[in-house]
Amino acid sequence: MRGKKLLVAVLLGVGLCFVPALGYGEVEHWADEAKASLMDFILLQARVDYMMRNPTNFLNVSFYYDSKGRYEDLFPEGVHTKGKIYIDITDNRGLFSYMSGTASLDQFKRELEVIYSFIDHLATSKYFDIVAAFRSEEEIPLGYFYQGEYHLWEE
């Protein structure tokens, strides 16, 4: 009996040593220091609006403003992203699966029309201010949109 009480006291003492540490918290100061540009905020808001207004059929969409051309490596040669809004569209619903080339391009066009409607107030021209990449669920490049034309990735 005495041994059980001693064991309980030791375990309780050790356990209570961690309680004050768990209750102590502080907001990390670095989280408040990073500044987001207004463009980043508006593009994030567009992503949220797109998902909220299409709750049952939205694709995984991310918007980026490429001020330096750092996304050009993701596209075939000759596609320039500097100064454009880059839209990364990943098929998380199997929408592009098992489609032929022409059917895929038609589906890309339909989806980009919907997505573009959430940022049309930012871009003065869909044909010159937008670059989009379409990817499968496995992140395999399927096609892209550049200067008003839809292309399959193999071309």
C-alpha cells in the first residue's frame, strides 16, 4: 500500500511539472511582422470566394501575381509570366480524367471562364494579364492558357 502511494505521488509530481508549461502561451511575434501586399490579399480573397460560391464543384485553384517572372520555369519555353497573374488549377475531382485533347481544351475553357470571373476586376485583359496551368490530381501538367490560347502540354 505504501509503495502504491509513493508511486502515485511521484507520477503526480512529475505530471504537474508539465502543467504550467502547457498553460503558458504567447503569440509568435514573427507572425505579425510579415507584410502581405494588397495584390496577395485580393488574390487570396478571390480564391476563397471561388471556393465558397462553388462548394460542390470547385477545383483546387491558387492565384499568384508574378512580378519577377519566377513561374516561367513551370511552362514550356516562350511563355512569359512576368507582370501577369498566374493561376494554378489542379483537378482535385477527376474532372479532366479520361478526356481526349479537344474535350480537355473545351473543359479548360469552361473552368477558366468561371475562375476568371473572380479576378476580372484585377486584370484589364484576360488574354494578356492571365497565365494558367491545368494539372491532374497527381500534379501532372495537362495544359495551359497563354495569350488567349489554350494548349495541351504535349504540344
